[in-house]
Amino acid sequence: MSYSELQNGSDIRGIAMENETGASVNLTKKASEDLAGAFALWLSARNDNKKVKIALGRDSRLTGKDLLEAAARGIVAQGHEVCDFGIASTPAMFMSTVLESGDDKATYDGSIMITASHLPYYRNGLKFFTKEGGLEKGDIKELTELADKLSSSETPVLDTEIKTCNFMDTYASYLQEKIREGAGKGDRPLEGLKIIVDAGNGAGGFYVTKVLEPLGADTTGSQFLEPDGSFPNHIPNPENKEAAESIKNATLTSKADLGIIFDTDVDRAGAVLPSGKTLTRNDLIAILSMIALEQHPGTTIVTDSVTSDGLHDFILAHGGRHKRFKRGYRNVIDESIRLNNEGTDSQLAIETSGHGAFKENYFLDDGAYLMVKLLIEMGKGKKLEEMISDLGEPCESDEIRFPVLQDKIEGGDLQANGDRILKMLEEAAGSVEGWSLPEENYEGVRVNADKEHGDGWLLLRKSLHEPIMPLNIESNTKGGNMLMATKLKEILAGEDTLDQSPLDAFINK
């Protein structure tokens, strides 16, 4: 097997242990050794072939410890230095390249985080960082090619003891100081506030003891803080319905001023207000946009393609600019960086999944830092719910996912087939009464519907990673989504490469 089969965009992802699905293990200890060794070689070549210093961290997954130890062996075998951070967050691993730590006040040349984010317990992966940020898709391709060359030889058994480092204290102190500076109320700006955390048994439990409590917050009622890679309570994913209900109930039961929920590796987060209102998707983007605009009037907020019209109007009403871009957190971040490089100020890039990055924080998608921004406002005495009281909510919002029937595609080209379907929709939409195409659109086909024919919009696109075509529909009027879905059904009639049963079920519900 070529290690290229493990590439998932800008990450490595694979099956790391035997599981009930019967899927074969392909992210082995040997794979971790070779990929980490390849990273050391790649990184050294970009640092004048000097000996490099690499940090290793992991989330709570059952296979994390073995894969981390294997990665360490791979790095040392290539003659480079490594330090084991133990359980850490993905953002902290990047921050190890820019924050001074340890007795020597040094930074790391690069870092590797072993995680598969919110994916099932039996999966795992590797994320790679340098001081410039996460590696890009092309960089990962180079790594897999280097790793393939290492795969034919066994990594020698080394007697070298791997050094361990407590970097999470350094990172937590950085977050603490951001809150103290922002709130401007002394050492304990969260005194008198009750803030609870649901870490989902992932890596986010540190936020309670190392960030909130030193700042004076009452964290009674926090839950699932202990790392457990079997994830016994719920999937550690702020978008998961069971997880969202769990933090909502905990927030209401404990009468907390804020409930925070992290995903497994803490690069995403969501929140719950005292009323039980959740801050995810458009709500979270709105409040973070408001914060960015108060500090940087007129800035451009970059989001993914499925954000609501209400959010768009909210950003404009508060003096900002809004650019909808492609799905994928790296896409929105890269677009925000591009705008800044061209002279257009863009302080925030955020996807509806909860991946969000501020320019002031190295454009790092960091769920812990997003919560820092909320906590600063609370420390100032502001009510978060009041900050977005004028955010317009859609009357209806639905997502329908069409499985692609790959055996029906002539020639088997999934991407070309998706492009064909999108072109067909684009051409058909122009002749549908009450429908129009926007002047700018960066992903899939977006259609706007007037008040009589749906009062909203739909967006059909290709999935980034799966053989599906997702459809998002939003309407400001009850029954509007049904009108748009019914018309789309007519357009897709006879299209046999899509399983249209989810659309049928929506129309007939």
C-alpha cells in the first residue's frame, strides 16, 4: 500500500484498530514511524538540513499512545530531536512552534498531532505543523512519497528515551493572559461567573483546571473531562445532536452563565447560553463577527457557502463585509489570508462546523481561543445573547444528502459526474419561474428563490470527502423549503447516478 492512500486533504487519516465494521487497519505503527520520519526529513530540508526539534501530541484515542511512540521512533531514527507532549490539543501543537517554552525558552521547528478529530474511536490520523501553519495538500503528498521510500526498511530499535514536556501549561497560560488583557479586570476576571465545560472525554478537560479556574470561574457541573478514547458518553462533536443536548441539559441544570463543548482535539467548539440557546453554526459566527467588527470596523468576515441570509444581513448591518466561500476550514482560512495579502482587511475566517480562526491568533482554527473571545466579553460584563438579538433566523433550514451511485457512472469519474449534474441544475434554474442565480458563487450551484417560489435559497454541491452530493435549503417562510425541493425533484427527474430517496422522504414527510 502506498501511504498516499492515507492522505485526506491536508491531513493523514486511517483505520487504526480492529473494529465492528470489519474495515482493515491501514494506519499502523509502521505507517506512523515512516510518516513522522518523512516529516523530519522534509522539515530539515527546509531548515538548511540542520537537526530539527519536533513536538508530538495526541488526543485521547485508544491508539494514540502507540502511534505517538512509533512516530517518535521514526523521527529519532532520522537523527532528529523529539519531545512527547502527551495528551494535548491540536491548536496547542501549532502554538509550540511560536510560543517559547521549557528552561531553554525555545520553540519547536515543527509538530505532529495524532488525532482524527470527531471521527469514530477506531480511526486516527496525523496533522503536521510548522511555524507557517498546517501543511498544505501538496506538502502531504510530498510526505507520503518520502514515507513510501522509508517503508521498505525497518526502523531500528533505539535505546534513546523520549523526552516528555509539559507544554499544555504554557499554552493555557497564553489563553489566560489573553482573557485578562481583554477583560481588563485584574487576575480573576471571571470571578462570579459559572462556566462549565463538556470535553466529551477528549483532550479539552485542561480548559477547566488550567484556564477557567485560575481566572476565578465556578466550573461546578462540568462533565466528561477525563480522557477516554472509547468516548463512552457521547461523540465529542459540537454538531452532534446527542452531544449538543448533553451540554444544553448540563448548562440548564447547573444554572451556568455559559456552557462550552469541545470536539476531541479542541480545534472546534460550541457554547450554550443560560436560556438554553446554542451558539453553533450561524449563531456562533454572528457573535464572533460582532466581536471582530467592534475591534476592526468594516472588516471582511469569510465564511463557508452554507451560511444563512440572516447572518449575511447581520454582518452588513453592523458595518462589516461578508464573503461566502468554499466549504472546508482550510478554504475559508486561506481565502481570508489571501484577502489580507491583497490589502483587504479580514480578521475572521469561520466555517459553520465551528472551525474558526482570527487573524490576531495566527489564523489558527482553535476552539479554545474562540471561547476566549466570548469569555472576554463576559468578563467585561456583557450579555452574549444581547449581542446577537437582531440576528435574523431562517424559518426553515434543512440539509439533504444524495448518495452517489458510483456503479451507474459511465467511466466511473465521480468528480466529472458531479460537475455534469451541477451544470444541468445551473442551466435549468435559469428558466424556473421565481428562481435566479447570484452574481457571485464559489461552490456548487446556489439558487435564490423569490417569496412566491420558496422565499430563500438552495445550494447543491459536491462533498469534499465522501461520495455524496449535499443539498442545503433555507427559507424565510414556512413551507418554502418544500416548494424549492419539489421543483428540484422535477429538475433531477431521470438522474440515475443519484440516490434520490432522501429527497423523496423530505417531500413526502
